[in-house]
Amino acid sequence: MFIFPEDLDKRLGWKPGRAERLARQRRLPHVLLPDGSIRFKWEEIEPLIVAVPAAMLDRSGPGACCDG
């Protein structure tokens, strides 16, 4: 099933127009319809989403606070 660019923007919390712009720059997989409009397949977009864990704080390096 195809997703409209506006719907992809909403799903990913992007400003309107970003998904279409990235597709036109060939940075997102998409389907180009005969009338020139762009659609996306969620099955192709979802694997591109990567969870990034929060960085661990290193309290032993420069700028570490003293305990006393």
C-alpha cells in the first residue's frame, strides 16, 4: 500500500514537504507515478529508521565535577 508524502511527514514528525524533497533528491526510496506524483511504501521506509541509544556520560574526563 502506498503512502502519500504528507502522511510520511506526519509519521516521522517532519515539517511538511520534507519526504517529497528527500525523494526528489533520491535520498528516500519512492514510487514515481505516471502523473509525476510521489508515493512511498512503508515497508521500504521502516527499515531505514535506526534507533540510536543515548550516550553514556563519562564523569571521569575533563570537566568532571569534584565530590568535595
